[in-house]
Amino acid sequence: MMFTTCRYAKALQLTLAVIKPDAMAHPLILEALHQKILENHFIIIKSKDLVWRREDSQRFYAEHAGRFFYQRLVEFMSSGPMRAYILARENAISQWRELMGPTKVFRARYTAPTSIRGVYGLTDTRNTTHGSDSAQSASREIAFFFPEFNMKEWTEKEEPLVRAGHVVYD
Ligand code: ADP
């Protein structure tokens, strides 16, 4: 039975989740990932499909400039459409990272075979999804993808969050 419960924004944490171009290219994988988000009690605050220019990719991953995989990563992330989500739930950052599994696909296959990267990851670069790794990076990354979103205002909201017709939390 579908039912709706609610949580106050203040009790929740926000994270940025991205479905990378390798997974976006496959509608069934995209759908499976979307279901995974809902099944794991994340509330989708915003989502958008977008394509990066090379410069966006370089700017987002500037901390990796000079690493051996940087050019490959920049090319890949600007190679096709992506879907970005602002997700909310308690411990959203660590929960989404746990669902994704380790960065490197061979490690994901062995240590977390049912994780997103364990199941769908193709290579260490083409690894299906992104997720913020700290509160600080979540703020930066949400602003990067959703400059129009006022995170401070959202976080201080008093009213309950409800998604009619979906179990958003139980
Ligand atoms: P994560 O995405 O798990 O937070 P990092 O921030 O370390 O991982 O790396 C960013 C992205 O760069 C990874 O998701 C992956 O696409 C790519 N990457 C990281 N390490 C490697 C590597 N050793 N070889 C190839 N690509 C890599």
C-alpha cells in the first residue's frame, strides 16, 4: 500500500548524486538507478538532465588535474548527457556513497558486488555514478549543478516535506 509520511527539512542532509554518461546511455540502467534512489528512502529535491562542456568537467574535477586519469575523466564526463539529483535523507552523503560502492570497479566487484558500481561499473573512470564525499563538497557540488538552488534557505525550512503518492520515508 502506498502511504506518505513526512520529515522536516532540518533533520535531513542533502547530497549531490549524478548518473554519469555511461549509465545515462542505457534506459534500463537509468530506470534501475532511479528506483534505487526511491527504494532507499531518498527524497528527490531536484533533478535535471544536462551535458557538460569540457570546461565544466575540468572545473568540477580541478582537484584531480595532473593525475594520470584526468584527461580521460574530463573527456568521459563531457561525452554525453548526465542526470543530476539533489537528494535528501538522514545521512544522505554516506548512505549514497555506500550504495555506490568503491570508486574502482574491480574493488567494487569484489568487496561490494551488489553496489551500483559493483553491478553496473564499466571501468575505474566509467563508474556509473557520482556522490558528494563530505558536507563541504555537497555544498560546492550542489551549487555547481544547481546554481539557482538556495541551500541555506532549504535547510532552514520548517515545513514538512511530503511527496504525495510515494513512500518517501518510513
Ligand atoms: P569518487 O567518484 O568515488 O568520489 P574520486 O573523487 O577519487 O572518486 O575520483 C573522481 C572520479 O575520477 C571517479 O569517480 C572516477 O570516474 C575517476 N577516477 C578516480 N580514480 C581513478 C583511477 N585510478 N583510474 C581511472 N579513473 C579514476
